[in-house]
Amino acid sequence: MKKSTDLLQLHRVSKSFPATLRGGEPIHILESIDLAIAPSRAIAITGNSGSGKSTLLQIAAGLMSCNGGEVWFEDQLLGELDSDALSSLRSRRMGFIFQASLLLEDFTAIENVEIAAMIGGSTKAEARSKGRDILDLVGLSSRLSHRPDQLSGGEKQRVAIARALVNEPAILFADEPTGSLDEGNAAMVEELLFSLVKKKGVALLLVTHNLAFARRCDEIQRISDRTLEVIE
Ligand SMILES: Nc1ncnc2c1ncn2[C@@H]1O[C@H](COP(=O)(O)OP(=O)(O)O)[C@@H](O)[C@H]1O
Ligand SMILES: [Mg+2]
């Protein structure tokens, strides 16, 4: 497989989790999934709780291996990369946002973003400047020196977005990024996420239960019975 202009390609990906130590059948989560994302495209993944959305996202991002099939990112087969190569690829080319912001609690907003920039290869001075620029874009110029416990839920997610985008990734993986926010903050974070993704030409793989949010993507896919189907 491979050789197309897609940024990310899943080809016949299957995943099952082994039976527990106490016995029982392996749990089959994904069965022969095909999915392709072109540069700058946005795809939403919906599906019931427990249907395998997070599993799919983690496999697509090389955070989890699959039992069958292939995952290609640009011209690389993820299954052939060792863990250092995978980490390096992830920190330079991919961004992640989860339902919880997962910021480092002992560091300020700008430090959280700078650390990500330095892991992505920036010098300290470059990281500071990139951190300021991106936090400005998410509207947090006045919160640079606040630690996560001094920020609201919406502000923390905005820092998480800044951190995810500071290295100018080719793709952003977002797993229910507004799932823990109230309606007002969810709408604001959603607006910010889409405007930045479009502005920077970043591809987006978004897991969401919110159909209105999903409809802002170019395509909506639903997981059910271990397979994906395009619904819109
Ligand atoms: N590491 C794991 N070991 C065993 N089962 C798992 C593991 N991770 C997820 N699962 C199971 O896989 C199914 C799909 O999980 P998940 O991808 O988190 O679903 P979703 O994100 O759609 O809610 C669930 O039944 C979950 O319990
Ligand atoms: Mg999930």
C-alpha cells in the first residue's frame, strides 16, 4: 500500500485487546479500518462511548500499535519506526489535544508551551518567542505566567491548543477536546480550534460527540460494529 498524496493513511487496521489474566475472549475493537486524510483536511470521528474512537486515534498517531494492517504517515510506515523515531516524528509533525488539558501543573502557561517547542527542536529563545506568539493567537497574552491551577477550564484548553500547535504540526489529533467544558467555553474553544487549524493549514482528526462541531469538518465518519462508515 501507499503512494498517494495523503498525509495519513490507515489501511485495513485491526485492533483487539488480549483476554485478561483471568481468561476470557480477546476483545475485538477495530476490524479492517481504512481511513485517509489529505493535508489540511478535517475529519470528525463519532460513535458511541466504548466504540473505539480513542483507540483509533491513538493508533493513527502511533501511540498504540495495531494487530493487523498498516498506518502510513507521509512516506513512513509507523510500524517500522523504533520508539525514538516515533517520538521524534510525533513531536515535530503531530499535535495532540485530549479532553483533559494535561498541562504540567508546576509550570506556567508559557513554560508549558516552551517545553513542547524545545522538545520539537527549538532553542530556548526561539521557544519563548514562538510560545508568546501562539499564546497571543489563543487570546492568552495576559495569562503567560499563570500556572494551570490559576486558569479556568477553557483557558487550560486554550493553552493545550497553543502547545499542540507550537511546532507547526502537519496534523492535529483531538480527542473530545471540548468534552469537559461548559457550553460557552466549549463554543469558544471550538471556534479557536477551527480558526487556527484553517489559518495554519493543519489537518485535523477530531473525535467528538457534538454533531455541530463535527459538521465543521470536511467529512464525518462513524464507528460502529468495529468499522467506519462515512455519514456526511
Ligand atoms: N488497553 C486496553 N485494554 C483492554 N481494553 C481496552 C483498552 N483500551 C480500551 N479498551 C476497550 O476498548 C473499547 C474501546 O475503547 P475506546 O477506544 O476508549 O472507546 P471510545 O473512545 O470510543 O469511548 C472499550 O470497550 C474499552 O474498554
Ligand atoms: Mg474515548
